[in-house]
Amino acid sequence: MRILFTGGGGATYEAVYRLWRERYDMHFVDANPDAFSPELPRERCHIGPPGNDAAFASGTAALCKKLKVDLLVPAVDEELLHAKVAAKLPPGLSVILPDLGYEHSGIVAATSAEIAAEAHTALPGCAA
């Protein structure tokens, strides 16, 4: 099974790759080319548009098609709404997604945290 993880520059993916590399063919995509762990093979790291960019769905779908991805795992809240669109484009692509209610609450929470950080204010239970 070939898997594409978005937000691939996150620290978790070094462990995911190390633990699952014998079992899955994994690729990682991130908007920041400098974000990838040095432990990830460069040929498995791809640059793509950020999750809040209008080109996210088409860019991710094109990468899924090029890599012949079986499973897309979006890991950034802003990508979740676009990921549903991307999932409809390449035939045979499965996507791991929470229900729509979570997507909206996560995006609202992220936006609230950003606004609070800009105002130099902390939200209860949130780290900005």
C-alpha cells in the first residue's frame, strides 16, 4: 500500500517512517521544503501547496495520481475540507478523514488560537 501523508514536515513522521517503512510505501508532502526530517529519504519528500491554498486539492490530487497513492492522510486542519475534493479526483484513492463537524471545529480552534497569539493573549487549554 502506498500512503501519502500531508504536513509531512512534522516531527511525528520520522517515527512513522522508521516504524512502518518495511510494511508500507510512504511518501510525505509539505509546503515548507525545509520542514522534512533529515531521516526521511529525500525521494519520498514532496513539496505541495499549503492546506489553505486554493491549489491544494488539485496539487495533492496530481501528486497522488503521479505517485499512484492508495491512501491519503491529511494531517493539517486547513487541508481537511480540501482533502474531500482531492479524494474525488484520482480513482481508487482512499482518504482518512474525521467527520465534517470535527473539521469545522478544528479549523475554528486553529483560527482562534492564531487570533489569540496575534493579540498576545492565551486561550484556556491552548498553546499558541
